[in-house]
Amino acid sequence: PGHRRLQAANTTIMLPHLPNHFNRFVWSTGGHSAAAAHGNLYNESYTAFMERAAKPVFASVGIDLEGRNYAMGGMSSGPELSLCNEAVFGVDADVISWDFGMTDGRAYVKTYLYARRSGVHQNRPMHVTINVDGRGYQNRIQQIATVEDEGMPAMYLLRTILAEAKMALPDMFGMSESQMNEIPPFARHFRCGESLETGDPTCGKYKYNLDICPNRKYKASWHPGWHYNALYGNLMALLLVDNLIEAIESLETNADPAELYERLKKEEDAEYDHFLNAPLDENFTGYLSSEATSYGLRGVHFLKNRAICHIALLPSQSRYLGILTETNRTGTKDYDKGIEQQQADEEPSAGGAMRLTYSKSMRQSCEVPLNVDYKDFFYTTEKDGWTSLTVPNDAEYEEFKVAESKPAGIVLICFVVCDWGRCPPGDFRQNEIRDGQLQFQVNGHRVTNMTQVEGCAALIGEHGIFFKPNEDGRYNVSALVKPRVISVKQPSYTRITSVIIL
């Protein structure tokens, strides 16, 4: 009683009673549209291939492997997703991966921010970097090395291994149809000469699976097809299985399992104590602007403080579990979607609530899931007057252990990332805060300015950048969009994807 049995080969080990989530291993994928499998079916992402390949192996030792593809098209790794890693990827994540090379660009410091935030996460997940190849390879590896030196577990996919795997693929050029059909499906029509998923005779034709919903969106030249995703997914599965086998083999069968667990736990605690006390760049050079630091923003706020995140973006665990919406509408299909934007435009907010809103134009129709990443938002228009939301709500307060967080009182407002940086007219954001067209209050205190942190705005009040919580430990954030004539049909509005308290 109080123990569970682990069987591997001919060995039986009695493990001590552990928390329930130790029976599940969660890999959460973060990344841009390629990681989200845009252009493919949702079950053709590399995360899906990884889960299908490794799940039976984990199941053989009593562990349920769960792969969460929570990548989001058009998003960079920070600051929003880095700070919101518990809300998005789940408080139970064991691995949080990074695949933002295309959207982070040369902002290599974002890799450091994203990886380091995994160390602040309450479940202490490992950081894994995917697709680190390219001109920024050495710079990103240096960021990962820095996090490792500080005490964080981190891994990355060696580009030499990936190159070897690619060139080991059979070349379709010169093969007959019968010869091609003898090639296993994952490798068939993948390589044509020196090209992958493109070129004659067949690789370009079979890049995407066209058997289901062939007219789906996002089948772009820069998005990988399902062959690439299968390659990456199986390499990721090998990583997981190799480490699982190594862990099983390293179990000291003659030692008391409870004593072994306590020893390993103490070692982990010591490493994380070192991590949390590692010296930090006070001004987070290369990330925070001089204006931001002049208002009091510091590296510790982004690199060490716990974050309370109220986020509308999908996919996210806080929405799927009903934490954001505090409803019993849960799951990846039946979650609370909020109100559609056109309906919100026609029906002003009743009761002053800043409404969770979605755009139906982002959803694709198909009998199977395609992309599930949507830029949903908290919405207020000039017709609504003052609207508000409270961070954290009761469910967030418990899930994110707010009582232990002790935030400094910095309020970040993050706005919808517009496609290719082109926002529609009337979409109010940072500039309109400065000119007074978009007004905010925090717990009834007027916001007088803001300082920009990429796509987010740190609010500044009459007494500076730090706001005190109310007597319940909450932050009531109110917004007002002032009328400005754009067109008769389209009023001014603001679309907020998250409110983050640091």
C-alpha cells in the first residue's frame, strides 16, 4: 500500500507513493506556425508523431506520455508566451520546447528568456530547443549554455544529427514507381536529389497530405510538410525513449526507493536553489529599453519573478481546463469560446465586462482538426464605455499559487499580434495609450502612460510602474476606448490577448 510497481525487463522495483502527475509525462511544444503544423493536419505535427512513436514505450513502464502541440502561428517566444508558460503549457509540463527561430529572428536574448522562464515554472520542466540551425546557431547555443550554467536542465537538437538523418533518406530521383512503393511511407517522396519535400519526380507533389480537406489554408512553401514533421517527431521520440531507458537502468535496485527518491529530490532542489540565486543582468541588457529601465523595470521581474497570466490565446491549458473562463465548458473541443467579434460589435457589453472574443475568420472547417491556434482576445470598443476584468480570478489564484508568488505589481497588457505587422484601422494599442485615446485604470487608479516591451505595454500610474493589489490580492484592470471617427461601420476598439502581473 502506498507504493506502485515498476517493471522493466526482468526487474521489479517498488517505488514510493508519488504525486499523481508523476504517472504522466507531458511534453508541451512552443513555436511558430511550422511547429503548429500549419498547412498540415493537426495530427501531422511533429509533436503528434513524437507522441505516437514514444507513447507505447512509456506505457510499458506505467507512464502516460502526453504531447501537447501548443505552438502558435505568427508568435515570437517572448515576452508573452515566456511569461505565460504555466497558463499556456500547463502547470504539469515536464518539457517545454522552443521552435521560434523564424519569428524571434536575431533577438537571441529571447531564447534565454524563454528557457529561463521554464526554471521559474512551478513544475520545473526541462527546456528543449528544436530547429536551432541557421545563421543564429552559435548565438542561440550560447543562450542555452548560459541557462545550463545557472542550473537549468536544457537540451537542443544537434544540427549534425539532423543533417545526417536527412541525407540518409533514399533518393526518389531515378526510381521507378514500383521501387518507390517499396520505400517506407515516412521516407517515400521525401528526398529528390539534394532537395527535401520539393522537386521532381514526386517530392513536391506529395509534400502535403491532400486526402483530407485539400483546400485548407497555410500550405506555404516555407511550412514543412508531413514528412519533415515525421522526421523531427521520431527524432524527438528517440530522445525521450533513450532518456527513459537510461533512467530505468540507473535505478539502484538494491537501494530503498524512498531513500533514492529523497536523495534525487535534494539534488534537484540544490540545483534549483543555485538557479534562482544566480546573478542576473540588472537591466536585462539587449531586451529592456532604457525607457523601460528608467521607469523601474528590471531583469529580475522578467527572469525570476513568478507571473500571473490571464491569457485569451489558444491553444492553452488555462482555457481548456476552464480556468480562464471559470466555467464547466472544458476540453480541446468544448471549451468556452466567448463571443464572436461581429456579434460583440453589434451588442455593447452589458455589465461592464471586458469580453472574451474570437474571430470566426480564423477558424477552418474540416472533419478533422487542422490548426487549433487562434488569436482570441479580450475586447472592448468605443460603444462599450469602461469595461474591466480581474486578474487573477479565483481559479487562477489557486492554479498558479498566487499566494506564494508575491508579485511586484507590474501590469503588462499584451495586444493581438497583427499578421505581417499590419493592424486594421481603429485597432488601438500602445500609441493610443500615450495619446489618451485608449485609457486604463488599475484598481481604480488612473494609468498615465506606458512603456513598451515588444508587443506588450507596461502600464504606468500616477505613482509609477508598481500597482498595489486590492484587499483580495487582485488587480482589476479597466479599459476605455474613446471614440474616433474611422468609418461608420467600424468603431475603434482594442484587442488584448493577455494581462500579466509580475
